Amino acid sequence: MRFRMAQPRLDAIDDLADELGGCLVLTSFLDDRPLRGLTGLIDWRLNGQVSRLMLRDFIDCHYQEVLLTPISGRLPFDRLLLVGLGKRSDFHAQRFEDVCRFCFATLQGLGETRFAMALPGRIGLDVGLRQALLGWRRALSEAFADEAYADLDLVLLESPEVQRELAEPMRQLQKELDGRVHANAL
């Protein structure tokens, strides 16, 4: 398993160009218009492609609604997976974990082992960081079989503050997952 963190900025994402491919996972609340955060930034880079799909009622980001679309060279990914979070007022720790589980299961079903994502929702506001990390870890463990961990290439797109908080727990997670892969290989 290869795990890295980068800031949710276009220049930081562009710096991953030689390393990525795969899938960019974005999330959005049903009631976030215009699109916010990383999703809004990526939509801007894609000349409003996601916003146009919403305006045409192709997608509205209701809970666990999903859109998979190719990205035509404007980002260092082959495709974009947009997952709906539903109404912001309905978002809580259990929903966060359920969305993570849904995202990872979808990626696993697509055979996608190379991806970048931000933690869904507003971590620290809607869901506490420690709660989010535990839910994210459980969801990742459930979605990918032990033998698939060796192939995972994951970039977490978060602010420097969140990265500092996640650095040690993520090192422990990677060590734990690498240990499971090694144990299964024996």
C-alpha cells in the first residue's frame, strides 16, 4: 500500500501528475450550490462540467447518488467519481462512515486501486477528526481484501492542519495494513 497526503489545491494536485492516473473521488452535499471546497475547485478546472450536469438534473447529490465520468486531460486522473452526501443537516458521524464505506465499495467494484480523495463532509465541524479517522479506517478495511492492500495507491487531499493530525494515525494504519498483506503472503 502506498499512502500519501496532499493539499486540496490545484497546484498540489497537478504535482501528482506523474504518479497518479486512476480516480479522483469527490463528494458534495445536496444543498451546496454553488459547489464548495475541493469539488467546487475541480468543477472550476473542468470548466463547470459538474455544475452543468447538475443544472440538467443529471445529478443532484442526494445521499449515495454516484456519477462516474472520464476526465479529459485537465487533471492527473483518468476519471472522476462524484458521490452525493445528501442534505448537510442530515450529515453525522454514522453517515460519514457509511459514505466512506460506499465510496470504497464503489472503487473496489470498479477495480480501482489508485485514487485520491478528501474526507467526505466538513471534518472537524460536521464530524470530529478522530471519529472520522476511525470510520474511514473501518470502511477501507471492509472494502478491500487483504491481498488488494498491496496494490492500493491512495492520496488523501486535506489541509495542512488535518494532515498534521492524521500523519501519525495514517503511518500506523499503513504499517498495520502492510503487516496484514505480509502475513497473508506467508
